[in-house]
Amino acid sequence: MRVRVLGAGIIGLACADELLVRGHEVEVVDPAPGLGASHAAAGMLSPSSEVWHGEEEILRLGMASLALWPGWAGRLGVPLTTTGTLLVGRDAGDLQDVERQVALLASHDVRGDLLSAAAVRRLEPTLSARVAGGALLPGDHSVDPRAVVAALLARVLVRAEADATTPDVTVVATGARLPAPWTHLVHGVRGEVVRARTDDPPVRTVRGWVHGVPVYVVPRPGGEVVIGATSEEHDAPPVATLGGVARLLEAARELVPGLDRAELIEVLARDRPATADHLPLVGPTHDPAVVLAAGHFRHGVLLAPLTARLVADHLDCGAVHPALEPRRVLPVPSAPTRGAPA
């Protein structure tokens, strides 16, 4: 099958790579490959710390995709960090959020180990002595999305513009900005992210709340850390703001005081692609020549290998994931009027 993939972020590239592996002819089109939300993403493969009440389907999807990541990362030659996530609360109110998260996970048979303040600091000595407590989520991983995108770009040819041929199918994976007539299905939610370098990074991913403000600190090899992320609904192009960055840095330094001495490397903002029901749009539209792979919100990196498999399975044998298929939010086309041309 001749397939054109619109969008060379981690989702579009993952779909293209999977389709190539299965023998399809693939063209990827993007004037700025890999520079959208994938460029800003922290790379937490953490379905257990992302889920909240009412979003249990994301947990199920995330766990299924997490199981694919070791094999996929091995195929791409990209290392995974498998030391888990430390979920922490700065004060007693924040610790209640941690406890609620662990209780929710337990109801879905996902392990989370509650820890005292002393036990948390034994596991992660860089944490503040004022942290109230936390939990270890041992099944979580992390990856550098920029390394993943680079590995995929080495395997997949990307063009700035589409060629003159007509594909059998177009896969739309353009992040927070979908082309018509699907534009209204996804909207941007701005996220601001800070990158820094320190001689004393955390051992594992630290996520938590600081007086109700959510924050994460994700270590990378070489002392780099990714600090994020704000979340703001808006209609304008995403830009980093002094207020957003200040809140991130204040919360991160409350949890990991040694970040005061870190070297600031980068500040940037990107739009997360959000949908009305907070679930991705993966599968067929009412146009048999168009498949969507969009609307992954905070979960694009985590869900990339699963999304690629779902898209390829649909093109190979018509399989559809009922919770994700885009036709759930698309109006049913009206039948032609009697006597009108079909």
C-alpha cells in the first residue's frame, strides 16, 4: 500500500517506521521534522503516575504500550531508564494526592509502594529534607524523545512537501494542528519546559506536588535534567512565559534544592494535542483514504509504539480500537437524497 504520513513527530515517525517494516511504501511529509511537541517532551513512560480518576482507559492503554517499549527501544538502539518514578508530596496536603494516586493504582492492580519521608530520602538523597513522604512506582521507565526521533529519522525518509503522486491512504499525525476537515477535533494545550545541567541530578524521575503545584524532574545521562511542565488552554502560538517558568523552577527547587546550582540550558514551550474526551484519535475516519493518529495530549511518547501498531493493524486487516477510533466523535455522513448522485 502507498501511504503518506503527515507529521514527523514521534507519532508520525513511529507509524511510518512500523508501516515500512511491514512492507508498505511510505512517504512522510513535514517541513520541520521532530521539532514539535516531541522536541519538548520529557519522555516519561509512566502510565501509573499520569492516570487520574475518570481516565482509567489511558492507564490500560499506557500499560499496553509500556510493555512494547523495551523491544521497540532495542530495535531503534535507544536506551531506556528503568529505575522507576518517585512520586512525592512536599506537605501533608500534597502527600494526600500521592496516597490517592497509589490507592487508584491499587484498584487496577498496579503496584505503588508508599514510603515515609525518611524512606523517600534514602532512595533519593537529592530530595529536600522537608518532603512529607511519597511512593515508588517501580514499573515506570523513561527515555529521551529526541534520541528516539533521531533514531527514527535515520530509518524514515521525510520530505518538506508531498510529491505529486496520490497515496492509497493518508495518515494524519500533525500534532495539535490538524488539517481540515478534522481541525476542530484537536486543540493545543501549552506546556512550558526547562532543561538544565547539574553535577548532582536525581537518580530517578521525581514527580510530585508542591503546595498543590504539579512538577517533574527527569534525569538524563550526562547530568541533564528536564523540569516541567505547565498546562494552559490557549488559542495563541505557544511561548514560554516568565510566570510559568518561575512556577516550575520554584516547585522543582523546593523538591530538589541542589537545582539552585544547575546550569540553565534551555526554556521552550510547545502545544500538547488535546481532544474533548482526553483520549487519542487513532484509526479510520469516514473517508476510507484517511486515518488519524492524533490527540495524544501528554501521552504521545508513551503511546507511540502502540499507536504505530494500531495504525498498521488497521491498514493491514481493518482492525479498530473501539476506545480510540476517530468516528466516535465524527458525525455520521448523511445518506444521499433519493435521486441524487451517490
